[in-house]
Amino acid sequence: MSLPLIDVHTHMYLPRYVALLRERQKVPRIVSRAGGDRLIILPDEEADTSTSAGRPIGGEFHEVSRKLAFMNHHGIAVSVISSANPWIDFVEPEEAPALAAELNDDLEAICASSAGRLLGFGVLALQRPETCAAELKRIAGHPHMRGVIIGSAGRGKGSTIRRSSQSGRPRPTRASSSSFIPHYGIGHGLFPDTGHAMMLALGFTFETSIAVSLLILRGALERHPGLKLLIAHAGGTLPISPAASIPA
């Protein structure tokens, strides 16, 4: 008997989030080009007016009907959808907690209307770690939320993993027993002319490896044994990493 196919690594940019990116005048933002809308994330792409700059971002990223049609086409029974980078890391700290709550409620509403086809990973205001525990507890009451998605770098300076591995903040609670860790990619500062392709193929892999190795080596997983992690992109090099083989 075949088991149902469940996709846990699939992203949607919610309508509220898309509207915010369209209003912005600096990266990250969505711009309209001849070939369609493009999401501009990397600073050096801001001056690039070609149709190849950034990432294409059409209705398939924010229209639920198209998401469900994609799932039907590929035989996917359930998708656990989440926001993609840059999440809300670019939002000012005083505004981020309220936006996180709004996006989490939007996501719950979308999942609730999908007849069981969609579940969600919420977002957190990592700029304000003191608010994260309360938001985690709140969304734990949402029937369709299954955890949170966090980037390894917080606001792009390694803050998330450093806090988690050294001071334990944001502290895992019962509400945050499942976290999905993606990343920004490393190496772009040294090789700025490589575009998104190299960042996706290699930069994401090595950033994942470093982030999770820090969690292991600094004892964060020992301090919080109930924390369950989904590590994106096959875990980077973690399966062959020395950190993964060090005895507890």
C-alpha cells in the first residue's frame, strides 16, 4: 500500500507579504519587469534592470488555487507551507512582532480553508527575541500550524543561531517543538557576480552545515532535547560533518 505524499519544504508568499514587498523602494522588494514580477533580495541586484535580476515571483507563489492545482498535478496529498527568505528579517524591530502575528493568522486561515490539504510553519520576529515565546505559545493553539520556520542568520548577521546556541534565546517551548531551518546562503560577499544559482547550489548547503554544527557543538540540542528540527536542503554537509559524529 502506497503512503500519501507529504511535502514539508514548499513556500508561499502570503498576499499581505507580497503587498508589503510591492510597496518597498529598497531591497527586499518586488519590481515589475517585462518578463513579469521579480523578487529582488541581493543588494547588487538593485541596479540590475534586466529581466534576469532577482527571482520570478508569480501567482503560483501566493494563489492558493494554483498551489492546490500544483499538488494535484504531482500527486501531493498534503503540503506544509511556509514563508521563504527574507521572511520578516528586514522589518523594523518595533513593527515585526505585529506583522508576524498577522502573517501567522493569515496562514492559519488559508490552511483552514483547504479541506485538510495545507498545514503551516509560522514566522517569528527574530529582531525581538523577547516576543518569540509568546507568539509560539499563541500559534500553538492554531489547529493547522505545525511549527515555525527560521533563518540561520536572523537579520543577516548570524544572530539567530548565536542566540540559540549560546544563551538559549529564543528559548524552545512546547509550542516550538518543531522548527524548519533554512538560510540565506554564504559566499555572496566574496563572489558577488555569481547570482542566485550559485547561492542556491552551494551557499545554502554550507550555511546550513555551519548553523546546525553550532547548535550541536554549543550544546543547544542537549539543553532542549524536545526540540525537533527539519534541516532544509538535505541537511547540507551534516551527514558527513565531524560535528555530527562527536559523542554527546
